[in-house]
Amino acid sequence: MKKRFSVLTVISVLVVAFAVMGFATTAAAGEYPDAPVRLTVPYNPGGATDFQARIVTMRAQIHLGQPMVVINRPGAGGLIGWNWVVTTAKKDGYDLYSYNLPHFIAQSIAFPDKAKYNIRNFEPIGNWGNDPAAFIVGKDSPFNSAKDVIEFAKKNPGKVTCSGAGLYVGHHIALLQMNKVCGTDVKYIPYTGGVPALMAVVNGEVKCGFNNTSDAFRSQDRVKILAIADLARDSFIPDVPTFKEEGYALDDTSCNMRGIGAPQGTPPEVLAKLADAFAKMCKDKKIQGKMKSTGSGMKFIGRDELKKVWEKREAFLKEALAGL
């Protein structure tokens, strides 16, 4: 009886132990996140992507249960930061990134050897906004319309310079389109982000620039916004015409969509929780109010729909960039 009791006791103990281990594992998995979440922004502090990311995530403590901490990794139009995400970031839900469209897809097409990222190793979580490319000049510039710049550029081929936030970002694509459509030879000067690109216009380092509408909106005391590369006027700057209204067939290919994602390999249950929390952030009235006060248009797209958007945009950009 002692032997039988002993064996039964051991079995019972093992069953309880495994049950406890299973409960502990389940409990641990259900605790995500139990520490602050890091959000890599691949641009300089103060630019549109950076300050919008900080606004959209400012109530993450409420909707996710932990704060999101922005970490800036600028350079090469986002390439340095996004490469870090793919090669180094943890895949546990604690390392996220902000993306910019068309930037990261265009770069993956244009620089397949340098860009380690594409739509297959990035996981979308949600899109928060849309920011058209605005064509700007300094406040003291003699140019008062897009036509003024374009006509001057035609008469002075290769002598007009234009700033933007890096290679194959929306700003670069807008200029490529303008050169093709208008028959100009404006030289593109890439900077490390929207802020230095805008300051290059303000300081007269370049004659013009393509920048984020939201940044241009907040800097109207230092720049003149001549046109936007979109299909319709922007509600924050309703007096500024589109290029199409000015007679130049630039479309919305260069419009900058922004959101957050995670590295491929992040657990599905974590992605689902993040997607749910992010949707709540974008619907938060305080966040919406703050975005509106800074001239930042919001355009929420959920995870499932966003996957389709990425796929369609990749196919579109492959054809568009080949033509440019």
C-alpha cells in the first residue's frame, strides 16, 4: 500500500505541477505588455512623423496598458531605422516601428540590396494618417506659384535645387513626377528628415522643396506653400491649389501615409492586441483633437485592410517607379 500510495502521490504532484506550469505560461502570455513598448521612428525629432507618432501614442498607457516610448533612428530617408528593425529589433511586441508609405516600399524597390525590409518582413498594425507632399519656397522667395518655379526651371535647366526628406520618400517621388510631367530638370537634394529639408528652404540653401503638408502648415510664417501633390485640396490649407488645378498632372502617388508595425515573427496574439489598442488610440477624442490642432490629417486603416493597401501600393509603385 505504501508503494502504491507513493506512486499515486508522485503522479498527483506531477499533474498539479504541470497544471501550474501551464497556468503560469498562460498567465505570462496574457500579461503582455508588462513593460513599456519601444517605438522606432526612423526620422529626426520634431518632424511630422516624429511628433505625430508621439501624439497618436500619448495615451497608450490607457489603451494598451503600458506607455510607448519613441526612439529616433534617423538617416537615409528612413532606411537606417527600418534596417535596424529588420536586423536587430526583438520580435516579442516590445519593439515596434513607425512606417511611412510610399517611402519604405519605394526604397525596397529602388534599393533591394540596401533596404533589408519589404512588405513581407514588416507586419502592419494600423495606419494613423495621410500627409500630401506640399511644394514650398522661402517666405522671401520671388516665386508665388508653382508655375513661377516651373517656368524658371525650364529656362534654367539644372540650376534649381529642391529639398526633401531623403531618397525615394514621398517628397522625392513628387519631384520625379514634376520633372517628368513638366519637362523640368530640378535637382533633388535629400536631407535626413522633414525638419532639415524644410530649414534648407527657409535658409535659402535650396530654391524650393517638397515637404509634409503638416510641417508646412505649422511653418507658414517661414515658407510659402505653392501647391500640393494630391487629388484634392487639403482642409488645413484650403487656399492652396493642387498641381492638377495649376495644369500639371501630378497625382497622389507621393502622399505620405503613416502608421505603426512590428517585425515579422511577432506573435499573432500580440499583433492582435496591438491592433485593437491602436484602433482605440486613433478613435480617442483627445488624440484626434491634438492631431487637428497641429494640421495633421488622420486616416485610420486597420491591420487586415492595411495588408491589402500595402500589396496594392507595392504593385503600383513598381510600375510608377519604372516610368520615372
